[in-house]
Amino acid sequence: MSTRLTLSLDAMGGDNAPGMVVDGVGLSLERLPHVDFLLFGDEKQLAPLLDKNPRVRDVCQIRHTEDIVTNDEKPGVALRSGRNSSMRLAINAVSDGEAAGIVSAGNTGALMAMAKFVLKTLPGIDRPAIASYFPTIRGESLMLDLGANVVCDAENLVQFAVMGEVFARNVLGLEQPSVGILNVGSEELKGHDSVKHAFNTLQNIDLPIKFHGFIEGDDIAKGTVDVIVTDGFTGNIALKTAEGTAKMFGVFLKDAFLSSTTSKIGGLLAKPALNKLRMRMDPRRYNGAMFLGLNGICVKSHGGTDALGFANALDVAVELITDGLNDVIKEDLAHLDSVPQEESSGS
Amino acid sequence: MSTRLTLSLDAMGGDNAPGMVVDGVGLSLERLPHVDFLLFGDEKQLAPLLDKNPRVRDVCQIRHTEDIVTNDEKPGVALRSGRNSSMRLAINAVSDGEAAGIVSAGNTGALMAMAKFVLKTLPGIDRPAIASYFPTIRGESLMLDLGANVVCDAENLVQFAVMGEVFARNVLGLEQPSVGILNVGSEELKGHDSVKHAFNTLQNIDLPIKFHGFIEGDDIAKGTVDVIVTDGFTGNIALKTAEGTAKMFGVFLKDAFLSSTTSKIGGLLAKPALNKLRMRMDPRRYNGAMFLGLNGICVKSHGGTDALGFANALDVAVELITDGLNDVIKEDLAHLDSVPQEESSGS
């Protein structure tokens, strides 16, 4: 951990950028004393922010550009016309070897398109996936894809399973992480063709993956498996449905405590415990979606996050780099060059 | 409401059948004084249960059969070999005109297959959908499909939208219910072909539907729209993800209250309010999934429910019958015979 490393940041990405990016770096100073930052963005805005915080300034270098990718820009357009954007230049820094990874809170689709174009995918991976942690009753699980690929075939799902398993083993430090495919039932005969074929392939795969089989939506929060594999359409909707339900529960809970004087007093007495609960469910703790399958580390912070959330995304990027995630994925995939063939001839 | 009506019940369906079926009828006696019940199932089990409760016995008629559909039976097998099952005979009672609707807590796939085979679909509907209520911050919304159709095309989604809207207007009593399609983003360009084509059709549809457009997963609990339209794969996973998240929240909340003596006292003081919260989220309150699009009223109770949940499913069935739901759906669909053509020539 004593070797210094450099992260490149899209300093203009996110609703609260560039302020929350600079503040996020500030919050991470103690946890990440060995990290330097390249800040891509508007010098006129960034310099005064750094001047206010000399400790942050010491670990940051501004790389000026006035171009930005907006939130409503289509990925294709951003790719063609955003060559000098803060997002694109920050990604270039990784392919140029200047930085070990990139973090952005900007437009997800544009970030994925640009990162895929510049960094390329790992050998054996057709499509990168967005992965993130989910809080569960048992602790936390990893879920992918959360929205990069709206339609996925069986081969994509198998690749997600391999990447997710490697991630859970190396980054989460689990000895034998279990992997499940999200489906409408746990029986083999349920679901559509992609999940059924992926099920068959993973049951016979030539890797020591602990394949659990199918899981259902309520297994996510139960923590039934360590790695949840799904297509980007279903994954994105499951993620946001869970977030929405948690928020609703919070609103209902507040209503309940405000409903009578006695319950108000009860709420005051239980406040420290309830704050702990809030922290446990705090989406900022789970901020930092990883783009897995790219030939380079790329972390997407939530667009609406604050400095605390952005600092968590920085932690995630550093973790992925330090654990050498991509090297292990490459190694595992090299063992597995038979997957696509198995799939097409298999079922 | 004073005209008597008859419901046919699959008395052997569900984990706790037939006890919870008979008890469920008992719980509904006061709310449904105008309803008689045909109980299809094993007389040796049912008669002693009814003998214990003469008030229930007065409104029930046993129709003996020893055949049942098990939970792990494939729909196709159940359809072929379950001709004398309690489930099938209960459905037959509706097509024979003996009962105005059927309720079962048995195997969902088998119930859908049999109901579709016996009752047929409404004119203009290709595939029936499973619909249910969702609790939301604003009140409650209707969501469909929740698992009947794992793969849906645009035409199916449009038909679900029409059925859901009619339902919300007539059964929920909303004047102009809003309808949204579940997607990975609210912008028009997001998602896969089915949702995009359904979006186009609904924007130009020749019915006074208040079409909101796309919604995302977190809009479900927000109550952004009254009717949420989605395919059965996504809907089933969203439903169960929400249920799982709510349960996790409950576990975390309990942990929080038990974490210190002060918070324990707080929990005791807030107990009545917390019980209200629990009731508000109680899945039994939302028990009773409607099979919409069938030429007959068919309600599926959760397989693991108890008498309280089953009684709610009975309420739902009676409501659908009393409101003449299917007549209104037929009327609206008759106006709409242009949808399929529009779809295939449209986009």
C-alpha cells in the first residue's frame, strides 16, 4: 500500500460537480494517503476550490478543459463530439498510462461508451457490465449488470458470472463466493432462454465457481448468494425498486414516529439506534458502481451524490487497482475460452 | 350488493390448505354476507372443518374430489392430467355458470394455464396478465404483468396498459388513472424494442388513457403512476425485490431497537405506531393477484398465505365481479381493434 498511485477524475461530472469532487478528495485524504489525483475540468472553477484547501491541492493536478458531457447527451453523440470533454480526457489518462483508474459521476451511458471505446474490453469479454454492492441481511452482495446492457444473451450472463465471482473472491475477499442467476423462480424449467442456457453452461463450467442456480427477487436482500447475475434491464429495475422501497419504508417509519406523543418520545430515545439503521441503508455507502470487463479500472459514482458518496467511489477505485482485479479476471477467462463454443453448440 | 353471488374455491390449493381456506371464508363472513362458496376438494378433510364452524358451513357446499395439483407440477402436465383436480373443477364451475369467479392459492402456472384453457381470453387480448396492488407513498398502485408472461412484445404491453387502466378506473375508482411503462430510464430513447414500441403506440392510442410515459424502478414506491405496465419477468422480480427489501428493513429495524436499553424503551413506547407501520406494509393486505384478460374472474392468492390473506383474496374476487370489470375491458377493447395493426405497420 506504500507505492503511490494516480487516479484521474472527471471533475465536471455529477450534479454537484466540481465542488463535491474536490470535497470528496478532501474526505479521502486520510484513508488514501498514497493517492494522487488528476482533475480534468475547468481550471477557472477548480483552481479557487483547491486554493481553499491546500492539503487537497498538494495531491491534485488540474488538467484544463472547458468541454463537458451533459447528462442528457446520447452516448453515441458524446463519443463523437466529446473528444475534449473532461470525461474523455480523464479516460484517456488511463489508456496513456498516466493514471491507474478513472472515476466519474457523469452521464453513465456516455462514460460506458467512451470507456469501452478507449480502454477496450478484456480478452474474452464481449460486453462490460455495471456492478455494485447491495446491502443484505447477511452483509452485502455484488450484483451485475445494473444497466450497461439492456438485452443480454446467455454468453453475456456467463461472462458476468465469471467476472463477478473473481471480483467477490479478490476484492471482497470471500473464499468461495456463491453465484446465482436472477429469475422468476428457482426451478430449472422457469424463465426465458438466456437464463436457462446460462444456467446450463454454469452448471458444467470448467472453473471452480460455486454456482447456486437460480434465485428470485427476494433472495437479493436475503443475501442468498454473494454474486447476483442478471441482464442490465432487470438489474437496473431491481436496484431502483429496492432503493425506492427503502425510501418508502423510511417515510412510513417517520410517519409512524410522528403519529402520537408517546411514539415521538419513543423515537427520540431510539434515535441513536435509528441513525445506525439509516447509515446501514445509506445509499452513499454503496456508491461507486464498477464497470467490470474493461481493460482498465473505471468507477461510476452516482450523479446526484455528495462529497461523502464520491469519496466512497474513490475508495472503490483504489481497491480495484490494489487488488489487481483485471489481472485475475484475465487469468480466469484464459482458462475459459471454451465458453462461447459450449454455449452455441450446447442447448 | 344485495344480490347473492357464488365463488368457487380451490379448497386444496396453498401451503396451509384446506384449513386456511375454510378459516378465510370464516373471516369474510361479515364483510361478504351475500356470498356463497363452492369448496372443491377432499370431503374427508373438508367436512370436519366445516362441522367445527356451522356459520361457515351454512354458506359452503363441498364438491368432492381427491385429485390435486401439486406446487411443483409443470403447467402443461397439470393441464393434461389434472382434469379432476380441485383447481380444474373450481375453474369449470365458472365456465359452467355455477360460480361468478374462482379463487385459488395453488400453483400459479397451472392455474393460469387451466384458466386460460377453460375460460379463454377476452376478445382482443392475446395473453392474460397477473396484476396486483403495490403499496406506495401516495397510496397504492396496480402493477402488471407479475409473472404470467416471461417474454412480452409491444402488443402485449399495450393490452396490459388498457386492462390496467380500466381496472384502476372501475375497481380502484380513480377518475383518470395514469399509466406508465417500467423501463431503465425515463427518456424516450432508453430501453429495448418492446417498451419503445409500446410507448409509441400508447402515445397515439385512440382511447382517453392518461399515458405518463416511462417510469423507473424507484417510481413504483413513489406512486408516480397509478398503473405500472411491465413484462412478467421484470414485474415478478421487481415485486419480489420490493418484498425482500421491506423484510430486510424490518430485520434491521428490529436490530436497531434491540441494540441498547434506551432504544429498547424507545421501541416499547413507539410500539403501537410501529404496529401500524407493519400493517401498512403487511403483504397479506396486498394478497390476491388478479388474472386480467380472462373471460371470467380468477384470483390467485399467495401460496403461503394464512386465513387473513385468503380472506383478502376473496374480497378482491367479489370486488371484480361486482364492478363488472370484464364488461368494461371488453367495451374498451372493442374501440381498440386497430392496435395490433398499428403496431405491426407502425415502428
